[in-house]
Amino acid sequence: MLQTYEAVLQPDGHLEFFDTPPPQAAGKPRRVLVTFIDEVMPANTALCGATLSEPTLAQDWLRDEEEAAWAHLQPGK
């Protein structure tokens, strides 16, 4: 089964994964496919699932039902 993981190839050749791939058989080389995307990575911004999904999650976070559910943690309200 093919599994896809997002990663960044650093200038020194190091492959930095955003998510941790499952453990592989020790000492066995693995075959991979690499696709280069013509998109420049921001030098000082770390991409993570929370950052990328925040606009979508904000739609749920800002609903009146959510405000009511968490109101007990906000004594000023």
C-alpha cells in the first residue's frame, strides 16, 4: 500500500517530515517517490496541521454554541 507524507528537502539533503512516518523495518532501505513543488517555503514559519487548518476550525470555534459551551472557563462573561 502506498502512503503519502509531506516533507521538505533541506539544502543539505536532509528530508524533514511534517508528520512522523510509521516505523520501518530496521536496516532495510525503503523506496520512495519524490515530487518537487514550485512553492517557496517560508524560512521562519513552521507549517503544522493546526496552523493550516485554523481558518476552517475558526468557523466552528466562533459559533454561539461553542461560546456557550466554554463560557464557564471565562469568568468575565
